[in-house]
Amino acid sequence: MSLAVETGGQTQVGSQRSSEPILPRLPLRPDGPFAPLGSAPRPGATIPPAPVETIIHRHSLLQAFQSLLYIIIIALFIITFTVQPFRIPSESMEPTLLVGDFLLVNKQASSDSSSAFLAPASFIHRGDLIVFHYPVDPSMHLVKRVVGLPGDHLRLRDGRVYIDGHAISEPYAVFRSPGTDSYRDEFPHLVSADPGVDSRWWIQMHSLVSQGELTVPRDSYFVLGDNRDDSEDSRYWGFVPRAAIVGKPFLIYFSLNNPDLTPGQSSSAAMPGDETVRRAGAANSLVDFARWNRALRIIH
């Protein structure tokens, strides 16, 4: 009978030695995940699943945010330096522009070539339409047609515009009022002013009139509405400074047929309980609420 003796980490049986090292046994918890290598799981023991790392697509979210930021920056750049939408609120430019027209305005239009650092400058000529800050209230925008350039000697006789003594051709101008107005049609008229004339303009105008003609100052423009009998324009509040010009409208991109109606709302209410009439009215209003033939029309 041989005795097993442990000596220095080795087991000696009789005269034979075993070189296999003795591994210390690890304490096991009843519910712990650790088990001796090569041992089978105990009956009824549950093996916890390996932890799954939650992957958050932060890179994709950052790319989406950057794309949105780029779109906002480009939109602000376009509105600030190139084009901007405007809406026509009055009848002063009929029939060229109607109430409810939505315009795109080229903000690069300028009579000063030094402003053409982003796009070729579009010089302002007689007959051009311009959008500008209303001189009486700069928070408002107006659109009128340029008829007088800096240095022009201007007057109106029977509503017609004369520049340096010669009548100019204005195929866009319309005259709808059957009556006459001495101040409106015989401008400049220094005897009596219309009640709608701005007082500061009335005083300034006297210093600019010579021999019945009004001299347009430097860096200023005289503008009129195409609807000459129903337009509050330079005759009533004076010149448009070059610095007040926003740009030239070049496109009607949309036009509301009746700006007072909400899309989908019929102008005539259907009889209660008549579903067929109500649906027909709703369908017609969806079609008629816009002037589709004016959409994407180039402005001349």
C-alpha cells in the first residue's frame, strides 16, 4: 500500500512521481456562472445569456442633423441674397399682377454693378417692376413699375407719362376710371394736393419742379402702378431710393383665386343634409381656389 505525499506542488505515489500540477479548486456559488472547465452544467441550472451591446447609430443621427443644417443654411442664403417670395395684397398692379399672386423676387437686381459679387447685376431700366421698402413705412413692401430714372424730367398729361418732353409707350398701363383727377392725371399739380398726399412729399416736390416738369434726383426712381387710376405710388409719397429696392419680381409661382377663402371651403354653403351638393361644392372649391393658369408664369 503506497501513501500519496504532496511535496512542493507535486504528488509522489510510492517511488513514482507525477509531474501534473495540482490546480486549486475555485469556490462555486450555487447561482454563479462559473464552473470548472470541461464540466457539464448541473441539472436544472440556467445559463445566463451573454450581454448584448446596444448599438446606437450616433453617426447616422449626426449625418441627418448635418444635412438638415445644410438645408437651413442654403435656404437662408437664398432668401438673403438671391430670391425671396412675396404676395400681392392690392389691385394697384392689375392686370399685370393680381391680388393673391405669389412672386419670386430676384434680389440681385441693382443699378450698381458693385452689388454683383454673387450673380451678374441686373440693372434697373424704365419699365421694370421692382419690389421695395415703402418709404413712408419701411416695414412694408410694395411692388410698382419704374417710369422715371435718375436725371429724368417727368410729367403726366391726361394720365400719360412724358419723359424729357416725349410721351413714352406703356402697353401695360390701364385706365379704368371714367372721371378725371387734376392731381392724379396732371402731375405735378402744385395748386392743390390730394388728401392722400404725404405732407413731406408735398413740400419736397415744390423744390424739384421746374417749368411743369419734375426732376428725378440722383439714386432715386419714380414709380407708378399699372392700374393708374387706382394706385398709391410716387405721385402721393415721392421717390424710391436705390437703397430701398429689394429686387425685381420675375416669376408668379402660385396664385390664389380668392385670398379670402380657405382651401376646401365653398363660397356658397350647401343645404344641410344634402351630402351630394356638399361634396360637389368641396370638390369645386379645391379646384377653383387657385388660378392654375397663372402658376409658374414669367413676369414681364
